[in-house]
Amino acid sequence: MMYAFKNIQLITKTGILEHQAVFFDTQIRSIDDENQVSPDVTILDGKGLFLAPGFIDMHIHGCAGNDTMDENIQAIPEIAKNIVKTGVTSFLPTTMTMAFPQISRTLERIRSQMKGLAGAQILGCHLEGPFISKEYNGAQDATFICDPFFSMIQPYRDVIRMVTLAPELAGSINFIKECRQYNIITSIGHSNATLDQATTAIHAGASHITHTFNAMSPLHHRNPGVVAAALLHNVTCELIADNLHVHPEIQHLLLKTKGLSHMVLITDAMRACLSVDGDYDLGGQVVHVRGNEARLNSGQLAGSVLTMNVALKNFIQNTGISIWEAVQLASFNSAHELGLPSKGSIEVGKDADLVLFDPDFNVNMTLVAGRIVYRRSN
């Protein structure tokens, strides 16, 4: 069956179009004058709202009471079912630093659930830990941190799309080179690396920075660390735009330094996202959630409760860029980095992963492969 969205503000990679209809089944079939819709097409009235490509979250641990690492087979499907409420149509379930047998079981579950879920599509896994620094472990359990060996992840190279690692660890450069052979993105994060160590890793193939500014050696004028490498080199920088992890003006500075094409918005959300205040588990540690803050007993930030639609709203307010420009950071840039030409923008031949939202970024409807997976109740 053919459908058409009309009465929309269509967000493209170069601006916003009006008076256009988007025709689709599982893919975008055409974009034409909204007065040219034939009677055999089912019309979806966009009510003048924004229609954008579905958001892609490359770094999310959980939501709605569920976590990627949960042994419960329903945890990841529940995450997929709930994040569509925030406009996310595909994502990388993200692991934590735990005993590797538990990580392995998680990777097996992700592999088995990459097709056929009712909500957002699983694109693979973001392996965050255990190849990280004990100095910048953040909310990750330092007990299970270890040096990187590609043999540990080789059985899951079909599942793992991205690995966060600290390049100062022994064996990191060879690990990065092996990941590159299998098109696995290596991301520098949770790292105490010097500028030289981070630069060496980038030259070896590291192309991404995990939650930029957070859990990494900072920028100092006599001792530039990972942050300096992130700003200097041609790498893509993640940003948690909850205005807690990174000050709004530093978000603006990052945009001015990196430009639109080298940033992605992520949530780093944990299981309390889309839930109520309270105490939650994250990687075996207790996290206290109050308002928009998630912290360990020590006061250390422990992921976020941010959603992608709110991240988009915050970033626009903080930087003054347009909606269509900001959407690139939530959709197109992630698709491009993951090597997914069928996603990330509304163009003929691409997947009909779509999100309809109002001027306050409340999500009205989400579609995955042309199927309505969320509709906001009035």
C-alpha cells in the first residue's frame, strides 16, 4: 500500500520545504506537489508539523526501566519499543564494562534481535568497555577493565559496529587496525591519553570520540589531552546535549570548531530514561536519578536520562542553528558514519524511517520502514 504525508514542513539536508507530499511504502518512492496525490494513496495529514528523517542514537544504554546488559531477553525489545516515542528509529544498544562472559551473552542477544522487532531497528552494538582507562572509567566498573585483544570480539564482528577504547592501553593500535579491517568504528573515550597517544590512534584508524569532553583527559594549554585531539583532527564527536554533561557555550564552541558534518547528538541514556525519579542499577552500580541528573553515590554522573528530541531542542537553543541543520546531527551524520546510505535523510529510495514533531519537539508520530510504530495520543 502506498502512503503520502502532506501538510508538512519537510526537513531536507539543505532546508525546509512546504507544499510537498512524501510518498512511501517501506521506502520513500517520490516527493511531489501535495496537490498531486491520487485517490488510491492513503493520506497522512501532517497538520503543519515538521517531518524529519528518523533519529539514530549511536550511544544508548537503556530506557523505560530496561538496560542493554539485562539478562532478560525482553529488555532490548522494550528499549526498541519505547525509544520510538522520542523519534528514534534505529540505534546501537550500548554495553557496559562487566565480566566478559556477560558481555558475550549480551552480544548474542543483540545478534538474535537485530531483525523483526516491533519498534526501532537495531543496527548493531556499541561496545563501551572493557577496553578503557581506570583513571577515567566514569560510571563503568573498574574491576573488569582490561587491555584490548581483537580475539575477544572477533566472534561478534558481525554485531559490533563501534568500540570505545582508551588508546593508551597496551595493544590498542593493533586493535584499532584490526577493527578497521572489519569496518568496526573505533572511538576514543574513557581515556587518559595524551595528545600524541590520541593522535597516533587517529592515524591508525580511530575516527570517533565518545561523549566528547566527558570521561577523558581535558584540554590544558601545557598538557593537551584527548579533547585537543578531538578538536584538531578529522574525527566525529559525540555530544550529550542535556546541558549537564557539557555547558551550553561549550556545545556552541564544539560546533564552531568541528562544523555540522563532524558531530553527532547522542543520549548516553540509562534505564531511568522515560521513567520516574528513583534509584536504578547501571552496570552493577546504584544510580540516583533526580530530575535530569543521574549520579552514583560519589556524585559522579552516570549516563543520562536525555531523549533525542530534547537533545535536538537543547542544541538548537544553545547554538542558534536551524532545525534542518540540527537534524543532520541526529540523523544523517550517524547514518553516514555507520555506512548506511539508505538512512539519514528523506530522499527517494531511502528507508521510510520518519518522525513527525511539533515546534516544541514533541513527537507526534514515528515510522520505521513505513510502518507507524508510535502515534501520540491527543
